[in-house]
Amino acid sequence: MADVVITRITPRLFRAVDTPTPVPYANPLRSWLGDAPLEGSFSFREWLVVEVELSTGEIGYGNTGLAAVLGASVVEKYLAPLVVGRRAADIEQIWQLMYRSTVAFGRKGVGMAAISAVDIGIWDAWARHLNVPVYDILGGRRNDTIRVYASRLYAQGSLEDLAAEAVRYRDQGYTAVKQRFVWGPADGRQGMLRNVELMRTVREAVGPDVEIMGDVYMGWDLPYAKQMLRMLEPFDVSWIEEPLVPDDVEGYAALRGLTSIPIAGGEHEFTLAGCADLLNRRAVDVLQCDTNRVGGLTQARKIAALAESRGVPLVPHGGQQHNYHLVTSQPACPMAEHFPLDSIEVGNELPAWVFSGEPAATDGYITLAEVPGLDLKVDPRYPVEEVVLH
């Protein structure tokens, strides 16, 4: 029987149009410049999809959102020529080839995001060829459903609007919600008090039985975070996410010893070795690598095994099918992130407008279909359009 080989790798770029004005949220640029604009910094309007076609006709889909235009170029110029013609079953060997051929310039950031998209596409295509869901070749499905938390709650409008949004998610059956912070070091003491009001509002709105997380998106520094965490402790916070820039691993470790609030991080870590460093230095209570940033499913399952060995939960950043298939197959993963679909604000909602097949939540849980691959089809809907790359 002839080997099944990869015959085509094609990057496709999608862009959101006519979207709302970006909402404010904490980020490392804003913490430095104060009220910095989001456009051009931390507002994601483009998404990269990578099609992987096999010699037997199956097409798999990988994707990534970080610097999608640059990622498309990396896929086309560097990765596709390396991978086309190789056996589809040689997933680990292909990953090593992509990584080692680009390590001088691509081991973190855009290069690894591009590798992730290709890798996810290969897993999807290979599972479709085998006629099984991706979770089956990752280890099998542990549960029929996956618990998810509602990840939205941007601090837009009034506190009354925020409370109403939080109540809406609770009433939809979510047992956990995540609030974005806005204010950081450039905003001084008044900013701290406003952050506290956000968390107080959400806690009072959802009551004591719903978990609350807080997302800083790298927007604080260590002195500010120390004060802020003490002020948030009365609200029974399940974790504070990315309080510092990702390279300040010592700062993360220091925070863990100063507060009862668990510290989460790893969304902007791009390697197995980097995640191992976070665990070895006991820098996080919850690990949050993203499958389409950290090297795809090939690396994410290794990171999940590493987290399992340390007793640290892995709750991947982002929704999306590749993360859900990882979560349902790996013992280290207790739950997943989910973005209730409303409008495209900072990019996390984009995949649900690009693909059909992304699952909706019912009573705070999602159910993965028992179909081959990742159950995705490129089916862009307005306000998303495809961009011609050439």
C-alpha cells in the first residue's frame, strides 16, 4: 500500500471588517504609555488558516491569530517547502524538521505560531484519513462533555452593564466567568480602586457559587501586582491571569508566595522548554499554553503530560476545537475557555466566524461531535472576509 503523503499546504488569511471600536483592557503597552490606543498593538483583526491536503484527498485545517500576515508568509516561504511530499503519519518527524529548520529565527512568536498552524492541520488531516476524531489519536475522550468558563466581561459601559452581562452567563449555566482588567501602573491608586470595583461588581452579580477569574494580559508590573492582589483577595478569585510580562518568570514565582490567589500564565510561552521552566520554578498555579502558539498538538500534548507530572492543571488559552480535543484527552486539563459569541472585539471570537463546527456551550458545557478530525469547515461569514495573499 502506498504511503499517504502531504501534497499541499496553503495559507489563507481572513480579516474582520466593520467591527466595533476595540474595548479597553490591560496590556503591556498600556501599562507603559497609559491610555494607549489598542489598534496596531493588541487588537487582532486577522486570522490565519492553513489547509493541509493529503494524497488521499483529505484536507485538514490548522490556524493561528498572532501576526497572521507574517505567519502566512512563514508558512508559504519556509514551512510548506519542507513538509510537502512527506508521509502524513510522520507527525513528530515533520514537527522536528519545521522547528530545527527555523530555530534561528522562529522558536518563539510568529515562527512558532506558523509551525503550530501547520501541525494542527496535519493532525486534523491524518485523523480524517483514519476516520476518527483527533481526540482519539491523542489518547481518547475522557468525558462526554467539557466544562467551560465564559471568557468575555470586558469593562465597557457601566458597572450595571457589567453586572447584567455576568448574570446572563450565570443564567446560561456557566459555573465560571473571567473578567478583564483595564487599569495598571500608569493609572495609579485610582486605577487600582477601579479594578477592585470590577471584581466586586462581578462577584456580587453572580453570587458565591460561580468561579471568577481575572485577566491582566501582561498589563501590570511586580510592585503594582503585589498591591493589587491583596486588594482582590476578598472576592474569592480562582486565578489572576498573566499579571506580568511573560519573561518575568522570577516575578511570577514571587507573586505565588505573596497571595492566596492562584497565579495563571503561559499563554505567551511558545516552547515545551519554556513551559517546563515555568513549572520547574513553581511560577504558576495554572498553566495556560495555547495549542496554536506553542507548537501545535504535537507539543501541547507533551506539555500536558509535563503538567500532569507536576500536579499543575493545564487550562489552555483560547477556545477552539484544537484546544477542546486536547482538554478532553488529557488528565491534566480540568476545563476549557469559551468565548460566548456576540461580536468580534479583540480577535478571540474570530475563529467562530471563520469556521463552521466550533461548538456552542449548553449549561456551561460543550460536547464534541464524534466525527473525523476536528469537525471544522472553512465557512467565513460577515463581518469576516478572505484576503488575497498575492
